[in-house]
Amino acid sequence: MPVSKKRKNEKRQTESGGEYTPKEPMKLDSPAWIAPAMVTCFLLGLGYVVIYYLAGQDIPLMRDISPLINVSIGFAFVGIGFFLATKWR
């Protein structure tokens, strides 16, 4: 079986004639606080809704707020968690 020819190791040239230097790859890391904040928002939202349904009438602040607002507060935390999840890499 024939052996393929070896390629010459030549430096690539740019269109302007200068030497080509490869660009550094972009960093796709997310900040270190994204994951803990995301998990915290998920747990706060879930915990708020569960506590509201289990003991909402016994907690003074939750009792004074309408049910729609209480559920909306819990889902707002979950929504913030989902927003942070889109930023996490």
C-alpha cells in the first residue's frame, strides 16, 4: 500500500502578508455565583409555595396576602431560577 506524502509545516500568511497568529478561544465560563443563586431561587420558590399550602393560614404575613399573590411570589422565585439557568454554562 502506498504511503502518503508528509505535509510541510509552513506558517500561514494573512492576506496583508503578515504572519497568521490564531485567536485565543473565548471563555464560556459562567461566574461562580450563578449556580448557587439558581439553586437557591428554585428552592426558595418551591419552599414558599409548599409552606403557603401547608401552613399559610397560620403565618400572619401569608394570611394577609391574597392566594394569587402568594403563589405568584413563589413562582417569581422559580422564574428567576430559570432565568439564571439560561446563563449557566
